[in-house]
Amino acid sequence: MSSLNILLVQPISIAGRLIVSSINDGILQNPDLEANITVFDELFANNLDELLQKKFNVIIGYDFSPLKIKIDNNLEAKCICYFADNIQSKTSGPEWEKYFKYLYREDVFTFFWDREMIKMYDFKNLYYLPQFVNFEIYRDLNITPKFHVMFAGRLDTDFRLNFYLELMKKLPELKFAWYAIEKHYRDALSRTEDKELIKNVYQGFIDNQKNMAVAINNSKILFTMNSQGISSLNFRTIESVACKRLIISDKRQELSLYNGYMPYWENVDDLADKIRFYLKNETEYETTVENCYKIGRKDHHTKENVAYMFDKALAANA
């Protein structure tokens, strides 16, 4: 295979930046791609014209970010979009309505993380692809956790905020950690009378893989409250599996990917009970973590999943 010139687009969103970093790692883990990677960072967004002096074979990124650059600049490069947000929503980009129609183009390849929602679309090049991480970065660091329970993400609805507060009140003997951007921390403070609880658990925000891996390792148990999709497991789930930390998911169809090994919660009382159980039963904890890790390492590693993305894109009209 001849060398590929790849424009990799780093989005503004924190989750997107972590996912695109994993895609970058996956390209490097596949030497057969013989790729020259150029990174454009939307967070700074001041050198795109200079970068586009170079001719690219592929432009790849998160949600609509790479497609916007391709269309706005009339690039011939094939475009790979990985969506872990609802496509027809501002969560995928404020201008999604403008660029949605271009997902039907033959030189655009859409990889979508939710196997139920994907049925809504009929793009020519559309593929189901669950979340994946770099298992070389997300790994067991052999450190003693500082926290019993961790949650990372927005508490931007009353349900999510009240759920977390109620969980902490049910387990006052445990140490909790919450990671989110400053904006969401301030928002949560403004919407609750339990301000001290929020202040005590807030640990700042993380936008890079290595620091997130350390944060996950510093927690014994994590839990999720998915806000996107219908059936999917989110990025945090796979990060936790890779770090060999127990993740308790909300109930999702994709739990079937883990053959019944991954626990899930039905309500806040159920989650509190499961946290107590796994903290008291180390053998059950280790068995669950190991079984989930084996499946995750096999099916959700960047190397194999990024290779799949390029196999589909490069094989088309080769």
C-alpha cells in the first residue's frame, strides 16, 4: 500500500478529543497503513488554510467535524466520520442540518456506535462500530484507588444531578469522585442546595487519555448514565474495562456484548446495593473485571477497530 496522507481533526468536545486520540493511536498501531498524520485542532482553529496546502487522501474525525472541512474546502479526500452522538442533533455539531445530506456521498464513510439507532439511516457507506480505546494507555496501573466510586460527565439534567446526590447520601461512608468541565460544575452548584456535596466530590476535568487512565485507576468502581443513543455503551465503559476497574452500566442492549458479565443498575437503590456488594466481595469483583477485560481487549481495541474503518474506506472504489 502506498503512503497515506491523513488529516486528523481534533474536535472541541472533551469526549470527542479522547475518541480522536484513540483513532490516532489506532493508525499508528497499524504500520501497514504507512500513514503520514497531520492534526488540525478545532480548539485553536487558526492554521487550517496552511495545512490544506498539502494534498490528503483521507480526512478523519469525530461527528461532523471532518465532513465540514471536506465540504467547505471542496477536498477530494475520502472522509471518515465516527459518530458517538445522535447524528440528527446539535450534539453532533451546531450545523448538523447543513452537512447531514453529505453523509450520502460515495466518498464519505460513516461509522456509528449505536446498533439500534443505525437502523434509522440508509447512507451508502454506513457501518456499526462500538466504542474502542487504546488498551496500551488505558490499562491497570497497579495503584491503590483513592476513591470508592467515580462518575465522569455532565450532571446537566435534574435526573442526573439528583441521582448522583441521592447515591452519595445512600453511601455516606464512601469516597466519591466527579469529573466534568468547570461550566458543568458551576451549573450543578447553581441547581442544588447540596452544594457541599458537589464541592467535596468535584475533581476537575480531564481531556487526555493518560490522565483519564490515572483517574479511572484511582477509583474502585465507576458507573454510567448514558445520555446518547438507545442501545449503546459509552466511551467511559470501555475505558474502565481496559483499566480493569468495575463499571456498573445503566441498562443497555449492548451489555450483551459482554455475555452477562457486566453488571447494570435499574435504579439508585439497585446501584447502591451493587456498589456495596462488589466492595465487600473481592472475588466477585476480580472475576467480573477479568471477564469483561478479556472481551474488551479482543473486541474494543483501537488497533483492530481503526483497521476496520480504513479497510472499508480504502476498499471502496480502490
